[in-house]
Amino acid sequence: MTPILPASMRFFERGWLSANNVLFTGEETALVDSGYVTHAPQTLALVRHALQGRPLERLLNTHLHSDHCGGNAALQAAYGCHTAIPQAEAAKVAVWDEEALSFRATGQQCARFSFDALLAPGQQLSLGGMEWEVLGAPGHDPHALLLFCPQEGILIAGDALWENGFGVIFPELEGESGFDETRATLDLIASLDARLVIPGHGAMFTDVAGALKRAYSRLDYLSADPERNAENAVKVLVKFLLLERQRIALADLPRLLASIPVVGSAMGQMDMAALANEQAQVEHVDGRAVHPTADTGRVDGSPVHAFNVPSHTVEAFDSPYTILANWAIAALVRAQAAHIVNNFLLDR
């Protein structure tokens, strides 16, 4: 049974390229998170349809990963909405420092946006005629926030808690603490009297205890061997790229991975020799060789997407990026998250 929200709330469950959105109506309208930049027209259409001619007055972000704030610029252009972002990100957004923000590090896009106010743990907000607490949720992102309404027992969790897990723990990839912070955030959520969780991805859920149990188990698994977190991050990043582009030439993937700084950081925690051995044992997946090879540049009559990646010789990627690409391709195909057609990796 679909959980029932208060009349002043609407939930938009999005595909995995975009984060979910929460729309508040009432005396003042507000939207929490805005999806990925390539989905901005869809986000704008959803909001316009739901508001039925009313303006969007406020926009808030739980954190500034590209899938949560990529629609900010489009919404600001359409509505001039008052925008609030996590306080710790203010200086980076003010000068639009893509190095300090996560966009360049993850190889993702985000149109430049501005902000009008800052969100910090301890603040109280009025949204949809209800009072909400702003809580810190470091782990997946050091500056992520939760929004909790004690009156209704509703938690807007962002990527801190999904029904089956949580977002990649990115700080650990850079050699910074993230596992302990993730556990502390889960402990905080467990201390709340939440009856309903609205996650950043996936459906709303009411079995909060069950989700927390699965999240703690997942965290125990990852923290027991940080290489697992690194491997998960690479697979997630490749899947995100595939969702964005729909098809990637196998021959292009090593160069693409080499252009993404966080992939290089993840590789520093991975046993590349073991991955090379694993790859050698899997000559074919899904009936096709998994090794990147040259191709004609077209699939089903359509031209290949042109990547903005540095130009390198193929030899430069024999190790380690070709090894990593081969491993990621095999892993995604085995998980039925992708398939290979005519030397291209396609989303499934």
C-alpha cells in the first residue's frame, strides 16, 4: 500500500539518474531537490503540472550532488524561486568552483545556479504548513542534510537512507573519514520517531526499522574492507554515465574513466592485479567479449555520443584503466545492469 502524505505534500519518484523531489503546497510552495540537469525539462514539467499555475516560491537542496541540484538553474530561470543550500557549500557555489564541488570529480554535469539562503543543522523550517527540523547527515556527503517533521513522523532522507542501503560513501575514496559518519547518521535516524521515509532514490517506505537493519549490514560489509566501497563506487559511476549517455563505446570507456578524478582515487584502494586476474577468467559475458575494442562509431544507425575526454593513445590505457574498464563492464553485465551490442555498452 502506498503511504499517505499530508494534503500539502507531493512526492515525485524519479528514475535513478535524477533524485526524487518533494513538492510542498499550502500558503507557500517549495520543492526539495531538483534532479539531474539533463532531466531539468521533465522536472519543470512535473512542477508546473502539480502547481496548476501557481509559482514555485522556494527551492531547497538536501546536498549538492549533481542528481539533487541539477535542475536548480532551470527552476530559478522559470520561477525566480528563493533557493536554500547547505551552509558548508556556500563559498564553493558563490564562485562556482567545480573542483571543490563534486561535479568535476565525478564526471557529471550541473548548470550554474545561485542561492539566497543557507541551511544548517538545528534550523527550523515551515514547509506545507508543517514544522521541519534540519539535521546533519554526513557520510555519503560530508555536508548532507535531513529534513524531519516530528508532528507527522516524516523524514526526507536524501541519500542517507534508502529502503535498501544508502549512497556511495565518497569521503572514504579520498582517504577521509566516512564510515563512522555514516554510522552516526544511521544512529540519528534510528533515534527519530519516523513513520515514513522519503528517500533520495526509490519508493517511499514505512518499514524504517527494516531499512536501518539493511543499511547497518551494508555499512558493516563495506567498512570491513574499504576496497568494497571503492569497487561499488566505480560501478555506480559507470552506471550513472551509462544512464546519462545510454550507450558507451567499449573502446572509449578507459579514456572516460581516466578523465574522472574520483575514479583515480577509488583505484588507489583497489587491487588491480586481482581485477586483472578476474577479468582474464571471464573471456565472454552475455555472449560477447568484454574487452574494449575499436568500432565503426555507429549503433543501430545512430552516431556514437562524443565524449569530452582527453586524447590519449590506446597503449596508455593498457594498465590500469583498461583493466578497470573491462572489470566494470563485466560486473555490470553480470548484474544485468547493462548489456553489450556491437562493441557498445548499453543501459538495461
